[in-house]
Amino acid sequence: MILWAVFLLILLFFAFIAFVAYKMVSPPRLVGDWTPADLGQEYEEVWIKTRDGLKLHAWWIDRGSEKTVMPLHGYTASKWEGIYMRPTIEMLLKTGCNLLIFDFRAHGKSEGKHTTVGDRELIDVVSAVEWLKENKPEKARKIGLIGFSMGAVVTIRALAEIPDVCCGIADSPPIYMDRTGARGLKYFAKLPEWLYIFIKPLTLLISGGRVVNPIEYADRIRKPLLLIAGKKDPLVMVEEVKEFYTKNKEVNPDVVLWVTDGAHVRTINIARDCYESRILEFFGKWL
């Protein structure tokens, strides 16, 4: 009886682990009811076909510029996210640049069953750049990115791997994904961090992705990059972002670190005027 009880407990444990892993790579869909028209902007609703056959839902806002900025949302969010995406879109309209705003795979209205939290999402950005160059070539002379959390991870990778991306802002970028994932279990699900070592293999098995650690790209980026880290961020430690910055600074004179009193992707809320000034100055200089 004792052996059966132990076996049952083990079975229940791994069933729970599998459930948590599935939920982690299958985020709820955030779809809102506002559009750029609510910001006074004409826009096109477009679908972007990715290299691996998915369709991404996007808004194209043409400002008559040869420069385009792509804001990249975070894990579990979408272009409808209201805390940082909508205010960022409003700020970016002041640059006079065109905007291409899309939902990552498995988010918002885009296709895809599972997120890989920064791995295959790079394909989404590559495909968006290709769509822009093919359909709006005169609007793609310069392309910049601003990413939040998972979107910041993809921004960092894009600066290293996509030649057409010329500059980027990474707000609250997880530098060591395993550490951030473990902290996320504790912060969001109130589960002990040590469970992550059991959950991680199943998330990779279900999603088909791999763990992406941006620190591995720190010696590869030689393009303008603004890093934003919050002292009250429970998921990404300032020391980790500083480590990336120090390493990147050795090869990249145009990397800047801005440490704030904000939480995860919340600097825009506690210091909106300063945030707007920073991003407008950055894109005004480098885009």
C-alpha cells in the first residue's frame, strides 16, 4: 500500500508539472477592442506570413516616412496590451515614423499554438521585416525596434542577426531565461522556484523551442541599443542587465543602460514624460 501511495503521489506530481508546463507555453489570448483609429490614425489591417507558415495579425500605420518602428510586446500580451503597448504606440506616433505592430505567434490574433518565449519569435520579426521590404520597400530604408520583456529578448537577437534592423530599445530584457522563468513561477503562480527544473524540459518538448539567453549575444551587437532595467523588477535583476551592458560595451560604443525605479516593463508608467523623452531622442538620433 505504501508503494502504491508513493507511486500515486509521483504520478500526480508529474501530471501537475505537465499541466503547468502546458499552460506556460499556451498563454491566454489578449484581444482588445481598440485600434489605431482610436488614436486618430488611419491604418491597414494586414496578415504577415512567417517563414515557417504561420500568419501574424498586424496593423500598418503609414506616416509617409522612409523609417519604420516595430514595437514588440511581451509574453502573454499582444498589440492590444494597455499598460505599455498602447502608450508606447502613442509616443512612437510623435516620431513621424511608420509603425508596423503585430502579435507574436500564439498571442493576440496571430496563429500558432505555443510560444517559445524568444526563440521562434525571431522568425516573426524576420518575416515582418521581409513583409515590409516586399510590400512597402520605400518605407523600409531604416527599421528600428522597441521590445518589452520577451519582445526585448527578440530585439536583442534581431540586432545581432537581422542586418536590416539598425537600432533597438530593450525594456526589461531577461538576460538569463532560466533564472527569469524560475522567478516567474514564484511571482505569478506562487510556486517554488525549484519546480522549474522539472517544468522546463516539458515546456521545450511541448513548444519545440529552445532556451534563449541574451547574454550570449552581448559580444555580437554593434548597433545602437538602449537597455532599460527597473530596480523593482521581480523577474529581471538589474545586475544581470548590467552584466550584459558591460560585456556589450566592450564591442559597442552605442549601447546605453538606463536604470530606473520601475518594476517589470513599468518604467513607462512611473516616469512617462522621461520615458517618452528617452525613446524619442533615441529614435531621433539613430533612426
